Amino acid sequence: MKRFISLLACLLLALPALGVAELSGEPLRLAEIEQFNQLLLERAVAEGQDTFPGEGGHLVRGEDYELLLAGPDVSADSLVLAATLGGGHAEHDAPVFEGPRGSRPDMLVEQLLALFLNDNPALAGRVDSAVLYIAGELPAATHTGFILRDGAQVQLVEYDIYYQTGQGVAQAGIQFTVENGFVTFIRSFLSPEVLSQEEAGQALASLRTLQEQHSYIALGEKDGSQFSREDCVLGGLDFFDINPEGAKVVLGPPTVEQTLADSDGGQLQVLQWEGFEAVFSLQAGQAHARRLVINGGAHEGPRGLRLGDTLAQAISRFEHSVQDADQPGVLYGDAQGQQPPYGLLVADAQGSLLYYAIAVQEGTAALILEFVDDLLVSMSISYL
């Protein structure tokens, strides 16, 4: 390990300085990681910081940053294994420290993604992750970018570089922690152990497999367009395609399951989970969704909407003509004549309702969003 760290130090010292303008839209470079590390190391040296033992090295902890060093000394020659920016509050008149390409804690995740290569602007992938890019192929240096998420809510953005050393393949990268759409921490890392060719190949193969998956698209090119058939999904259930058994596969066993008589002589099957209800019409041995409702929990609705989102956020996800979110009125289409497709905002003293309707074979289907004190408290899709 010591020999590897020595080789790594020599490699990093040979890296050239890179400017933001020449790299915008390009993969993260190894030199950018080193520049970030050196920036925080110079700060620690200037502040006269000391180290204390930490897992995997020696820690330095400042007001809004942390360093993991290979050795106990804090000097310009110290090898930084990891550096973290964020989580503290520097003095008001202190210099502003940034990550690669001007990235910083408190910036929007959309602004962050625009700084680096992104071959996947729709963020297509799985509901929990998506690949942004894979550039290069071993044995040459290989650059990767990916996100971890919970539906439309990005939780982590990571950019990595895999590169050859005398002992195998080393990995270095930058992680951006995200909460509520804003970057909270920036963390670099240089792996102290090398990967074998097989291990590195497996890691990249997993990313390439994920890159081919498109089962979930967060917002994509639909954001700002009219409500459509593809938006009729609540909690992972497609309103037009789901049946009771399929709902159980997606959401697990329901807490309540009952069959009721319908007014048209048929039957209704009602399934309930925590914060979610699905009502199906049973006719001639077939089950079709009559209504899907989200009224609690973290279930996701169309275009990444979740309970707790604001009225302005919801309106911005779809086509709209109302400039002031507090003013009710027609958002698009012939809402007054109730001719779909249309969008409509209705408000009174109790709260606000957003209606988005589309024409389907069975008649008119609509997404209804209910707001109290400007916050989303219920989402439902049903026939009108």
C-alpha cells in the first residue's frame, strides 16, 4: 500500500492545472480532483491545523471542511486521500471555497449536472440510479458519472476516473451529496487500494448494464408540457395497465383488502397501503383501475411530484399560462368547456385544486392535486 501511495503522489504532482472554461461539459479530470484537494490542504496549512487519527489515515477538521491525509503532517507536500467541503459555516468575510468547475454546496443539482458531461439529460435508468456517461475503456483511463436517487429526487452525484497504475487499476472521484435538490457536501476520494483488472472491469460492466436500462425517467423532455397518458402513474402503478395482483407486486401486501358492491351492479375491489389507495372495478372477470390515491408517505406521482411539494412547483411541471401561482384560472386548453386536454387551477379559502384532464377511450381521465397552505396533500387519478 505504501508503494502505491508513493506512486500516486508522483502521478498527482505531474498533473497540469485545468481551467473551468476549457472543461465545461467534459468528463471530470484527475487534475481537477487534485486541485480541489490542494485548495483545502492549503487552507489547512494556512490555519495551522493539526491531525488526529482517523479511519484509513489522519484527519484534519476545519470550520466547513475535512481532510483525510496519508500521513500525520499537515504541509504542502501532504498526500490527500479524501477531502470534504460543506456542513459548516465559514466566517462572513472568509474566502469562498469551491469544488471543481465552480461547484459548491447550496447550488441546484441541475446547475451541477450542467458543469460536466451528461449523455443522459432525461436521467433515464432505474428508479434508484442512472448513468450520466461512460467515456473511455480500460486499459486507457475511463471516466464515469452516475446518480443515486429515490425516484425524481437525486441523492448523490458521483464522477469517477479509473486509471492504470503499476499494480492494477486505481479509482478516484468526486461525490456530491444532494438534499431537496441542492448540493450539501462535496467529497473527493483517492482509493488507497488498487483494483485488479477483473474487479475494475466488473464495476464498469455494471455501469454499462445500468446505462442500457430506461425503466424510469425522472422529468426528461416532458417537463413543462401538457399532462399526458404517460403521466398517469402513481406510486409506480400505471392507471390504465395495473390490476390488483400487479399492485401487490409493486407495493407489497395491502393492509386492507375488501370487495364492495358497485352502483352499476358490478363489484369494487379496494386495496389500501400506508398512504395509498387503489380502487378497481370488477366486471366479467376483469379488473380495471377506477381510482388511485396518494394521501401519505413518500410515494411518487407524475413528473416526480411528492406530497409536500408547493403549488408553484406542481404548476411548473406542466404547461401553464397563469404567471402567478396564487391566481386561479385556466392553465391550458378548454377547461371552461371541460373539453380535454386541459389544465385548471381552482382555489378557495380551504385550499387549491389542480386538474389535468386527458381524453381516453373510456371518457375523460384526470390527475387531481390538492393543496392546503400551498403544500401538496393529496394526488389522485380517476375518471371524471
